[in-house]
Amino acid sequence: MSDPTTTNSKAFLALADGRIFHGLSLGAKGNTVGEVCFNTSLTGYQEILTDPSYTDQIITFTYPHIGNVGINTADMESDKISVRGLIVRAPSRKTSNYRAESSLEAWLEDNNVVGIADIDTRALVRHLRDNGAQTGVISSDGMSEADAVATAKAWEGLEGKDLVGQVSRKNQSEWDQGSYNLDDASFHSPAAHKHVVAFDYGCKNNIFRKLTDRGLKVSIVPASTSAADVLAMKPDGIFLSNGPGDPAAVGYAVDTIRELTNTDTPIFGICMGHQLLSQALGLKTFKLKFGHRGGNHPVKDLTTGKIEITSQNHGFAVADDEVPAHVEVTHRSLFDNTVEGLRVKNKSIFSVQYHPEASPGPQDADYLFDRFADMLK
């Protein structure tokens, strides 16, 4: 395979504040606009790029060398690439992994994803860290820099936008696929003993696999499904998934969750599900300056005093200035002390802001799926 950094045409990244970064095109030629943010994970670029939580975002990888293990079908977290664009320092010259079915470069081209390589990602990340995540345009088809900056400034951004409604599946479906076994190169499917209804707000496949691993039959429903329809399915538990965008723009989901919290059915929420549950319980959400994205985020479990290294991906967080008496904050970020988990007192309802299913990332929080499964017994 040829070296993308020597054969590709010129491209540039223009930020809404006028900062320009010059590099080489990666993937499809063209223009793309989105919120530019960064992820500090060292591995798992395919899982990150196919995570629906990254809808309308342009991802910058802080790790410089991306693409060395290629792309394979088994590691997809959804059925398509979710990001609007990709920014890397040094795309791999070769794909070297026995599971690879495609190179990163070819995969981006086949899916019409515009990217840029060979820019100083350290300078870009410092800029985003100091000035906050902002809109940007990647261009590799002749757009002027002035037009790109104007396009970035004009883009509506993520606040107030209901992306959940865009990415959620439109029809109910069933899931019975457990985790992937490298030894026999297949997904296992354990017998199911309990039934969970999972709201799809933009869910990663590995969450469904983790639930299935615990002997749970998973019925996946659209984000707009009513509480009455869910309860008519007689679930043993309810799961609230991750997803993209502003949780304050998904009022219909908050109303549904509020109804469900008035039942005795156990509820477990992750990321967007955590934020929506928090709103249903009376808390508010806000946009972070540059978000938490990566696989090395330390979180303290306030109930045990233990520290977990977690996988995270969120640009919004739950505010803790007005915590209702029946709600307990259970986890906090050791980076900025933001709320990372909560539970409802005297009920089997809890949630976390981070991603215990990893993919990619550490497995420290895998026990949370066991906790949920135990609640159903």
C-alpha cells in the first residue's frame, strides 16, 4: 500500500476562530463541517469512528500513528462510520493484522469520509483545550480558506440539536449476539434467562453484547418509544443507551424515562442515557468546554473509594448544583470533578457517564453490567 502522506493531495482544516492547519488529504476528497474535538485513546480507532455518539463531529486522534491494524467487520460498533471527518498526524503506511479486511484509507474513501493528515495534532489539541471545542471545516477540493472559515462560523453546532432522533433505529429489533471470541473467531450467544428492553439513543454494539453475555435477552426499541409500549413488553429491566448531541434537546425521552422511574423495574443508563435519566430525576445538563473523550479517564467511586480508569466520550455533563434528596451522586471525574454516576435511593436505578463496555478502553467498570444483571434476579 502506498504512503498516504506522500501520495495524497493538499488539504487544510479551518476553525471558526480563523485558525488554519495545512496538511494532506486522507480518505475521500471534498469538504466537511462539524464540531472538532479530540480523543486520547491509543487504540480502537475503528470502534471510535463507528460509535454513533460521534455524529456531527470531526475527530482528532492525539495518538499520532493511526491505521496500522486496518479495518474488519467484527470490530464495528454500528453499521456505518458516524463521524463527519477525521484528523490524524501520521496514517499508517501499511496494514498489518491477520483480521484486517481493508486499510483505513480505503475504508474512508469507500464511505465518502473526508479527512486530513500530516498536521500538527499537538498544536491543534492545545488550541482546542485552551479555546474549547469549536466548529471546523476540512477541505481538499479547492475551497478557499476564507469560505471555509465562513462555513465553520455559519454551522449551527450541537447545542439544542436532537441528534438522538436522527441516529436511533426506526423499528424494534432483537439482539442475541454475545462478545467476540478471538480463539474461534466468532461471536458466542449464551442462553437468555431475563428480558431487557434497551432504548437506542445511538448505542454501541458492544453494550448489547455485554448485556447478552449476562444471559439477558435484549429487545432494542427506538428512542421515541413510549413508556406504555415498553411496559407492555413486560421487561425485567430497562437499559438507556449512549448517544450523540445535546441531552437537553431530547425532551420526549426524558418524559418517557420519568414515567418509567415511577415503576419498580430496574433501570441502567450509560452516557446519554445517564444524562437523560438525570434530567428525568430533576437535574440539569450543560456543555463542557472541550469534552471527555479517551480511554484513560480516572473516575472515583464515592461509595467504595476505588478509582476506575474509564473509557469516555461526551461533550455534555450533568450539573450538580441542584441534586434532589432522593438522588445520590456515586461517581466523580478526577480530571474536573464532574458527575460521573448516580443512583436513586431505595430503587434499582443507576447510571454512569462513562462507558463500562469499553471497546475501546479499559475493562475496570465491566462489573456494572453484573450489577445490573443481579438486580434483575
